[in-house]
Amino acid sequence: MKRFSYTRPTEVSEALAEAEGEDVYFLAGGTNLVDLMKENVERPRHLVDITHLPLDRIEEVGSGLKIGALVPNSDLAHDPRVAERYPLLSLALLNGASPQLRNSATTGGNLLQRTRCYYFYDVATPCNKRDPGTGCQAIGGLTRLHAILGASPHCIATHPSDMCVAMAALDAVVHVESASGARTIPFEEFHRLPDDTPERDTTLEPGELVTAVELPPTRFDKHYTYLKLRDRQSYAFALVSVAAAMHLEDGVMTDVRLVLGGVAHKPWRDRDAEAFLSGKAPERAHFSDAADVVLAQARGQGANDFKIELAHRAIVRALDQAARGSPQSITDKRIA
């Protein structure tokens, strides 16, 4: 691990002033960053510990909620307002990591966690995400966990978060601040596809700090699910996950949301599939057609070809669960 300097400010303005210059990182729960530092993947010159900033509250904003960037994942999942009004988010959070990690991991940190691609973590191999221009060793290599949507010739890594898949479905908005001011970023625009700059995971600018995530009011407290398919029933990243939510009115679906995880460099929301389902009866034939829409451009890398069929089945099952108002159980892992 490279030597680094360290400060612990108590005000956002102090933290932003510390963030000037290259190789300066914000440190919150550290559940991802510290591991990356140990592996020499991330080599900060200076760490700004933000755990003492006043960003650890969940506040009412109109009929929605504003979640501070330092709210632990466990607190967010079990907050009564989240469980009642945004149960999709609570379910996704409880599908992630382990109780111990959820106690430490923060909302902002979860947004910014980096891929678990084997080659990204192995500094002995070329990786465009870690070292731009060196190539992507994953292409033609071990690809079982890799992307089937939105990949580029430069990177086929996937985004690992469960929370972010639900946030994308809920139309969250990310609040960020920098020394030059504050701005908001629609969640769908926060994470990037790799294109020819896979080293950039998000649309954050240098020196910007995530301060909060805002959730607008929704009508998804009854018809929703988060279905996560993985190699182990707990403490494993998704091969494919699906956040599905809808409002039913007069026997038809309205305001449908459909987002996939584990399949792309960012949470994969398909608005065409959502529009296709809107106004239709909640029938499996329609769900299957919507899955075809989502996966029309899906391409495997050999070892992960199975994920295309797995994603199709997961989409149909998740939409069926949501329509029935029977979300996937967090304790009984059998697929309902």
C-alpha cells in the first residue's frame, strides 16, 4: 500500500477544500476503497475522511425522502419510512453483502463502489479501467460475471451494486457539491457505460462530493420485487438481478419500472420495455415480450452466454412477482 496523508474534516466546506489536486479520495465506510488500496488498485496521495460530516440523516422532503450520503445501508434498509414507502429499496439493500458490511457501508459509498472484475483487481494484468490504454484482459478471458449489455471493446465489466438497481427504478436524484457549487444528477445519468473511457464509472467531476440521494414519492409500495440470482444464496454479487415495480389500475399496468443489475457497467433501465408494458394486462406473455425488448441487443462473451437466458427468465419472474404483490422473500431464498 502506498503511503498517504490523512485528514478528518467536520464540515462539508472543509472536505471540499481538502479535495483539490490529483489522487485525493473521500473515505466513508471504506468497505470497497480500503480493499482496493490493499491491492494497490487505488493509490491515493491523500485521504479525506468524511465520516464526521453532518450527512448521516434521512429527512422528509415534501412527500419524498432525502438520504444523507453517510447513512449506513443497514439504517436505510430498516428505516420505517423506507420500508413502508420504498420497500423495493429496502429489499435490494438487504440482498447486498452481509449484515456486518451493511452496518459500515454508506449510501454514497454504495453509489461509488467499483467493479468486482477479476482483472481489475489483479494489477499484474492489463486493464483499461485501472490503467487506460493497456487493453482489456477480460475479453477472451474468464467472463462468467461480465456484461451482456452496454459493453465496449475497451471494457466488459459490470456494476456490482444492489442498492443502485433499486435507486434507478425509483427515479432517485443524486445531490453533489464541490468548491464551485452544488448540483443534482438524475440517477439514470449518474453512472456511465464504458465506451472508450472505462476508467470513468460516473459523471462526477473531480472534487465533487456526493452529499445526498433524494427519492421522489412513488406508488410502488404494493407491486414490486427485487429478484437476485447468484452463485450463493447470500454474500455474493448478482449474476443477474431485476428490480420490477408497477402500479395496477383497472386491471392494467401503469407506471412500470424495470431495471437489471449484474448485466452492464451501470444499472440497466429499459424505458422501451417499460413503455411496452404500460397499459397492458399483467400477463406472462407480455412479460416475456418485454424481456425480448430488454435483451434484443444482449451479447455474451462465451462463458457468460447463459446470462442472456437467465436474464430473460428473471425478468418474467420478477414482473410476475410484482404483479402478484408477492416480492421475493429475503429469508426464504426459493424463487417464488
